[in-house]
Amino acid sequence: MVVWNFDCEWVLTPQQNRSRITTTKILDAAYRLFTTRGYNETSLQDVAAESGVSIGAIYTRFNDKDAILYTIVDNYGRDVTNDFLKVFDRSNWLQSDASKIICGFIEIFFVDHREYTGILNLIELRRLTDGLKIKVNSDYISIVNNRLADLLKEKLPEVSESLITTRVAIAHHVLRTTITGTSLLENSGASPSFGMNDPTLRAELKRMMLRYLGLPETLTDLDDNLPALQLRMKWRPERQF
């Protein structure tokens, strides 16, 4: 089970343990339904039935269905970002060159999308349809970009810091859009040019990102003993419902 953090603007912070348990049931049920059935296809009545909680109890904790979604997205973004900062702590990459950092970033990206397909596809679909209060997720994306850029600035002192910052942000956007778009096509039953499990897609995205950042196109994967493999994101399949 996910341990929900209620410290966000979309949920009335439950003070009593019983209330916290009820709020957790609501979020657990909503997460299941939103990521399997779909957000638009799920009503608050569905969430109430799935969670065993009354509609009235939901409304005392959330203003509407969007508030439940934003709470889920905020929890996901916060947890994944915190663990990303651990994975890409400077101390873990002292012996790695810039190319290996980029390849490691892309490897982690693919693995995480395979593990968290439901929530990531949900975020992207909502971003396309109503913006998903872009700030909910964009703040976390900025934190990731800044950490990656800071690592590369140390490895590439001859390159303008502003250029690294700009190119990391654009490359991350292209990477995220490509991977999520491919996943959405697969889930819809369509046949994208390259599937998520096609090694060519991963290899070519590495080459493109390395070339764009002005790095040698030497493809490297994460070493078995690299801390990145031990510091995996905590929203793992066994932690989900």
C-alpha cells in the first residue's frame, strides 16, 4: 500500500487516525480506478463504492474529483522526485563522465515508466486535456532538470552553464513526451513505430540526447553495483494495490 502524504493544498488534513484511514481508503480506491478504468470514466460514486466510503465522507475531505487526482499526482511527484535526488546525488556519480550520467538517466526513465505506466499515462492525458494544473507536476520536473544540469555542469566546465540548463530541459521534455506518447499508443491498441520494449528506441533516444548535448555517442548502461539500482523509486509494483 502507498503511504499517502496529506500535506498538500487539495486535501483537508485529517487529524484523527480514523479520519486518516478513511482518506487513505479514498485515495487507494481512486488510484486504482483512475489508472485502470480512466479518470473521465470514473465518478465519485464509483470511488465511494470502491472504497466503501460514503459520498458525504469524500466531500468532507476533497472539494471534488479533481482534488483527489491532484493529491495523487502530488504524492507521486513528490516521492519520485525525492528518490531521483537520492539516485542522482553527486556522490554517486563522482567516477562517471557526462555521457554515463545521461545514459543512466534514460535507463531509469524507461524502467520507471514500465513500473508506473498507469499514473504516468494518466498525468499526460490530463495535461493534454486540461493542463492538470500544470504546476502540480512542473515543479517536480524543474527539480529533476536542475539536478541533472548541475551534475553535467561539473563534468562539462567548458560548456556554458545556461546552455546546459536550457538543453537539459528541452531534452527531458522530448524524452518524456516520446516515451509517454509511445506508451499511450500501445495502451490504446495502436502500433507505434517503436514499442516501449524495443531496444532501438532506447538506444536512439540516448544517441539523440548525447548528440544534442554535444557528448560522444558512446552508449553505456548502468553498472550492476551503481547506487542508482539500489535507490529505486519507492512506488514499486509491490507497494501498489
